Amino acid sequence: MPETETEPAGGSDAVRLFAERARSALPEFKVTKDNRSTVIEICRRLDGLPLLIELAAVRLRAMSTDQILSRLTDRYALLTGGSRGAPTRQQTLRLCIDWSHGLCSTREQQVWARLSIFAGSFELDAAEGVCDEQDHPTDEILDIVSALVDKSILVRDDQQDGTARFRFPDILRDYGREKLHKAGEGEAVRSRYLTWYTQMATRAEIEWMSSQQIPWLRRIQSEIPNLRDALEISMSIPENSESALEFTTAMYPFWFTRGLLNEGQRWLSRALDNHPHASKASVKGLYTNAVMSALHGDLDIAEELIERGRTEARVLGLRNGAVDFDYVEGNIALYRGQASRAMELYQSCLDRLDSEPSSRRLIEALAGIGLAGMFLEDVEASIRAHEEVLEITEKLGEVAHRIYSLWGLGILLWAQGQRDRGENLLEKGLRLAQAVDDPVSSALCIEALAWVAAQDRHYQRAGVLMGVARALRNAVGSPTVHIPGLVRFHANSVEQTRKSLGTRGYSQAFGEGLSLPLSAAVRYACGEASVKQPSASGTDTLLTRREREVAGLVSQGLTNSAIAARLVISQRTVEGHVEHVLSKLGFTNRTQIAAWVLEEQDLDPGS
């Protein structure tokens, strides 16, 4: 008589999980009245821990539920020395993992240990890279990894592009690392791991200005835990300082595109400190750190890095060093509102490039000329430079730099009265920025679209878009507008929008933008979706109770130290609250907070 499946243990989550995972290993498995008590006892002995239940359930490929329970019982007796007391949860974990490890072949155990070096998930080629090919030829790694997945040691995660990535549950990674170090292989595997990720960063940098840029962005984003771990390892090896600096500098394109300027500056500063003597690597590192510092608004630091870099380039006789640092100085001049000086430096950089310059250096110099030309009202030169960038990047299949010229050209054409063409370019740039998940260029395009909306008298839309741009830039710690020549567009748009909507209406629209998810913000900015109109009480929920309390005390003219004393909190905490109030309400100074509080009181019938 065929067995019928029963409701697992009155709906026990643990038994239900066992049944589910068992069916993935043995499709015909069912919890029946004959095996139910055994399954319940297995789950009880595993303390109902999901990971252990999963590890036990997959054993059904090779043994019955009675055999699984028998093995568990025997191991408990061994572990506890026959004690009648129930083992602790820690003992239970160790018991089950020891058992799972014992059921792996010697080669599977060895690969488990070696792959535990990964800080995050990994792909098959990385697994092959950290395993010694003499012990494990690359053509057998796939079979061993698949076996570890089948045994629930590794978890397979399929990506949207169809790529398979693998990861350990934390406890199984820790167990593998313990075995790795007991085997005395830790140093050798760590060395291969560092070599693999150094080479990955170098390959990505070489192929960045190409159609491989988006695939590399996605791969590096997935590999970030491993890359950061490898960077940390590289910094810890004194004799590795040159390689560590090259590795760190190679990560610049990713940090630039993702807006991770703070992180890039931190890593590069450490790498440069660890490598005090002049070399090609240090000149490149100083140049790269200067670019990021300038982009982040740390102009004095950038100038110090340039001075040091120029000195080292002269000592080493590096001709291209002068060209590179001209470009960074051009950026600094542009950010300081010195457009004529910036144009001279960008043109000098362009004129002194080799006959076959790197596409990145050429594109950067042209993009700089495009921006400086706009501020100098040299419209023809600006358009010509941006269009050349767009042509080059289109042929290369490059995206990140293309976005910046779409943004720059879009603003220029809009400012020249070609509204529709300018808006179309900004929207195209925004869509590309979303494709590469670039928060900085997304903020630039959305901020510019806010200016277009304000000029069109679509003030609600302008306020929302300004809030979105601020939220994106806050996420990476940089101002919404950092080029002085563009500040007038921003200031005029804010003034017009605030005047039309009123302080409270502007704050509500801005707050709506602050909380809008990026995907929804992009659809809204491109005219593909609407945003729900904020309620009259929108600002009440925009600020927390403490932030409203701080805003009230600011309106009374109290300093941060006085507010801290009044509320019995630290001055630093008060400073944080004030910054949050300014950000959420779209303000730039305390006077605006005071005016807003007074307006709120006037609008409150109970005041």
C-alpha cells in the first residue's frame, strides 16, 4: 500500500524545511506516518537550526532517515562522552559540520578549505585561481564545486546575466578557514588570492575604456568584499608596497563611476604612505588621488598631491607626468571658478599628448575644454569638444565619460535656448547613469533637469528633483553643485521654486525627492511617472521629533553648544541634527530654518 504524505509535525517549520530540502536532494521523498517521528527527532537533535537541517536533509541521497538519525546519535555519544545532558547549541553545530566534512572526499575537503579564503561570493574562475593547479587542475574544480553545492556546503546564486556565483554560509566559511590554517596552507592560498584580485583590478583598468566597461562594473560590484579584503592584505605586506599601490590605483575607475571618492582617497593615502620613495606607481597614485580629492572638493589637498607628484615625475624623467598634472590643475581651476586658467591647462594637456594618446587622457582633456568653454561663452569650442567625446566614447562602447559630456552638452544647449535638445541629452545621460549605477552623474543630470523644470515654471517637479539630487550626493558625501560656474543655475532655480511654492511647499517637494527611490526618481525625471502630491502635513513627518525640537531652538538664536546644554546631548549630536534639518528642508543656513519655524507656527491653527 503506497505511503501518503502527512502534515509535517503539526506544521513544524523545522520539519517542513527538512522535507523541502530533502525533496531537492531526493524528489520522491515524503514525510509519512512511518518516518515522521524520525524526522522530528533529527530536527530536535539539530536544535531546529536551518543550516544544520539543510546539511542533514541532503544526506538522503546516500542514506535513509533512520541512518541519518543513527549517525547523529553515535556522534552525540562520542561528542558528549556518554553524558545524559543535552549538548549545547555550539556542540550541535560543530557535530553536524564535522559530520558533513567527514562525508566529503579528501579533494572536496581541501577545496572547501581553500575556497574559504573568499570574504564574499565568487565565480568559478576565481575559485580556479586560488586553488593550486598542481593539486586541482582547473577542469576538475567545477566538479568539486558542484559537489559542495550538492552537499549544501556552498550556496549557488544565479545572477541576472546568467553568471553563477558561489558563497559559503558564514559558519562554514569559518570552519573551512580553520581547516586551511591547520593544514598549514593559509599563507600560500592567501598569496594566490591576492595575486588573483590584483590581476583582476589591473585587467579591469586596462579594459575600462571599452564595451567591457559595464560588465566590469557589475563584476567588480559583486567582488567588492573580496577586493577590499585583498587590498587590506596587500597593505599588510611591507615588501609588497609597490604592487599594493598599483592595485589600489587600478581601482580608481570603479570608485570614480560609483562615486566612492572617500573610499578611494582612504585606500590611496594608505598605499602612498606605505610607499614613500618615488616610482612610476607613486606618480600615478599621486595623480589619481589628486583627481579624486579635487572631485570631492578637497582642493588644497589636491594641490599638495600635485606638487609632490610633479617633483617625483621630474626626478624620474616622466614626460607624461607633467601632462597628467596639468589636467588635475585644470580641474582645480574650474572648481575655483577660474575658467580661463582651466581652459589653458586643458588645452596644454591636449597639445602635449602623445601622437597616440590613451583614450582616457584624450577624453578627459576634451571634456574639460567642453565645460570651460561654456563658462567662457565659447559655445562653438564647447560643443565641438563634447561632440568629439561623444563620438569617441560611442565607438569605444564606453559609458561613464559619455555621461559627463551628455550632461555638459545638455546644460550648454539648454542655456543657449535649445531646451528640448538639451533636456533630451540630460535624460539620455541619466538613463546611462542608472545603467552603470553612478550616483554622482545621476545627481548631476537630475539637478540639471530640475533647472529645466524651474525655467518651465513646473516648480513642484523642480523641488522634487532637487531633493532627489541632494539625496544622491549626500549618499557619497559631496555637494549637489561643485562647479562655481553652475551655481547661478542652481541658486536661480531654488529661488524661483521657493518663491512660487512658499517655504513650506518647497520643503515638502524637496522632502518627497529625498525619500524617492532612484528607479522611481529616474522615471519621474524622464517624464515617465508621476509623484504623489505631498500632504499638508508632509513636513511634520519629514523631520523627526528631535530634529523639530532642534529647529525650534535654532529659531530662538541658540548656538549649537547652547542647544546641546539645553537638551543634555553632545554638541556633535546637535551638529548632526542641524545638518539633517538643512538637508531635509533644502536649506543652506540657520536663518532659513528660523524663517521656516515661524512660518510653521503661523500655519498651525493651534499656535
